Amino acid sequence: TFSSVTCLGEHKSKRPSLLPYADSDAWWVEDHLDNFKIGLDLGLNCLLMDQPYNRHLITDRRVYNWKQVYNRIMNL
């Protein structure tokens, strides 16, 4: 399903790593709100992985597990 997966370090902006993918239709799975918003701003297909600290955000892009990530990507 995935041609590549990149795992990035914690507690820093993901913008530099995401810039090469801007407006590319790439998928971005994130659990921190700030980095999720960066992905949206760059035009990525963003999914927000559910965590207790991000439940205040209401979004139709929320997923609860990797099976849901897979299903969202495959059901385009």
C-alpha cells in the first residue's frame, strides 16, 4: 500500500520535512495539532491520529488506528 514511510523526530516542527511534498497529494498522518495544521497549510492529505490531547479539535479527518488510515487512503 505504501511506497515509502518517513518517521520524523518528536517535538519539533515538521514543516522543513513536509515542504518537498507541498501540493503533491501525499498523505500525512499526525497526532499533534500544530503539525497537522502545517500539513493542511501545505496542501497534503492529512489525517489526525486520535490522542487524548487532540480530542478538542473537531475534524472529519480523525482516525483512531492504522486500519482506519488504510481504509481512508484506499477509499479515495
